Amino acid sequence: MTAPMKAIRVESPGAGYRLVLADLPRPKPGPGEVLIKMAGAGLNRADIAQSMGMYPPPPGAPDTLGMEVSGTIAEVGPNAGVWKVGDAVCALLGGGGYAEYALASIDCLLPVPKGVGQVEAAALPEVYFTVWTNLMDTARLKPGESVLIHGGSSGIGTAAIQLCATRGHTVFTTAGNAEKCAACVSLGATRAINYREEDFVDVVKAETGGKGVDVILDMVGGDYIQKNMSAAAIWGRIVNIAYQQGMQANVNFAPMLMKRLSLLATTLRARSNAEKRVIRDEVLAQVWPLIETGSIKPVVDRIYPLADAQAAHQRMAASEHIGKLLLKAD
Ligand SMILES: NC(=O)c1ccc[n+]([C@@H]2O[C@H](COP(=O)([O-])OP(=O)(O)OC[C@H]3O[C@@H](n4cnc5c(N)ncnc54)[C@H](OP(=O)(O)O)[C@@H]3O)[C@@H](O)[C@H]2O)c1
């Protein structure tokens, strides 16, 4: 008989959703999979949308919330390559992370970087897969170029600031209060813009001598779609990973023509394991060494017991956090 495990179940999906601890069967790893005994699980804003019934997991992924975990390998399936029971790992998942055990494809598996705690390692996969592929593959960020990262104090933003600053880019970022702006500067941002008090287009233009920025990573959308075009330099690339302020906008496309801009958008979760493996290899080769030498650190806001997932969601929904919110196994 399959052993049970504790996992978080979404009760009453919708605006008043509740996250409750429940018993689920412990999954068995199939070919190319491992079973991870969870030490830490990362929250992502998409988990809130999923709990509200607005963001179903991709086909084949578990219904349980959770797109990243860290822990130790408890069991390996057939063809699991070099991985063995007891290895300390973290992984990007299609789902299933809010649980004592989670299945991961070996294509999305990484060792816990040296110097990073077993629980804290859960803060790394989703942000660095996303930031790396969107800045480097999609926006083709080149050495010496400037960037604007919206939502600098988010999980994604704190990772993007550190990666870009460490690689020598001038980094502009937006955040919603003075404390968040100060955190962004301490992570390496050249200039943090309190978007409630300052116009980011004016600041970017003033600080770049009117040129604008080469690459913009945006999770806001809405009226930022037009404003990003104003803040972009000639041949600028704007990549959206979310549209929190709206997917629709009345846009004047003239700056696209006049400045030869590219408007891009991607999602990570629905991509094939083969695509994710290519990103994993780049993250392992390019980002992991920066973490192991201490140039980049996981930015962890708070760690909650798995059973308190609802409280963690409330903190994220209220946008009170700076960096990543995590769950831990006990
Ligand atoms: N496409 C993909 O593959 C992909 C992958 C991962 C994440 N994402 C998306 O990326 C976003 C960040 O994810 P996360 O998990 O890191 O979430 P998070 O920590 O909750 O961050 C959301 C951020 O949005 C910021 N924000 C909201 N309105 C803003 C505005 N008008 N101007 C500037 N910033 C604003 C918030 O900043 P304040 O609190 O200061 O307002 C907050 O820092 C989410 O929307 C998520 O769905 C997409």
C-alpha cells in the first residue's frame, strides 16, 4: 500500500480559498524522476492565482500547489542518471511542492549550492530559471547594457537585481515603499524608484541622459506597457512575465517603430522538460558559481511551517514581503 504524506489541499477554490493540511498518497517516481523529501518549498504569486481557481496546473502536473522545493532524494525512479538517495537537491516543479514529498524530473533538478541552507535552497529554482531565461534568452541582455526591473522587492526582482548587478549591469528598479527601495539598493540596484512617489520614465530618462534602458523585465503590465516603451532605449527589449495591472491597454505603438523596440512575453511553467533542462544547464553553469562564491544570496523574507501555508499566502497577497516566502517541512 502507498504510504501517506501530509500535503496542503485547497478548499473552496475562489476568492475565499482555504489551505488545509490533508493526507495524500506519497507519489512514486517514474522513469527520469526522483522523489524529494521536502525540506523547503517556495511560494510563488501564481500559487495565489491557482488557489483562486484562475491558473490550473499544466496537463500532467499534480493538482497540489507548489512549483519548487528543496530537500533530499528519498527514492529514485528508473533512468534517474547520476542522482542517488540522500543527495541534497532543489528542483523546479510543475506542481506538488506544498507536501512532505514531491516528484521532480531530473531535467529540473539542481544540487543545493555550497553554503546555502537546505530549506533556503527552495528560494532558488523558480526565480533563477525565470530570470535567466527571460533576461538572457528572450531579451538577449548583453554585457554593459542597462536594465529596468519592475517589482524589485519581489522574489523575481530580488534575484534579477542580484544577477544583473553581479554581472556589471546598471540596474534601475521599481518598488512600492522606501523600505523595499532600500532593500533593492542593498542588493545592488543602482537606483530604486518608489513608483508611488516618482515616475519611473522620468527617473530613467534623467539618469541615462535621455537614452533610456536597453532591457526591461516587467511583471506589471497595464499602463506600464506604454510607459515601458517611453523608458526603453533605441533597440530596447521589453519582456513581460506577468500583467498584474491588466492584460489589456490602449497602446500607441509609434515608439516601437521609431525606437526599433521588441515587445516580448513568456511563461515558464508550461514549457517541456526538454526546454527546462536547457535552462537548468545554464543556471547551473552561470548562476550556481555566483551563489557558491557568495556574490548572489537567496533572499528569504519568512519561513512558515507547511501547516501555516495560509498565513504565508496572506503575507504575499498583502505584498508585505521582501524576497521569497518559504514553507518548511515541520
Ligand atoms: N512568466 C513566468 O514564467 C513567471 C515565472 C515566475 C513568476 N512570474 C510572475 O512574476 C511576478 C513576480 O512573482 P513573485 O512570485 O516574485 O511575486 P511577488 O514576490 O509577490 O511579487 C509581486 C511584485 O509585484 C510588484 N508590483 C505590483 N504592482 C507594481 C507596480 N505598479 N509597479 C512596480 N511593482 C509592482 C510588487 O511590488 P510592491 O509590493 O512594491 O507593490 C511585488 O514586489 C508574478 O506576477 C508572477 O506571476 C512569471
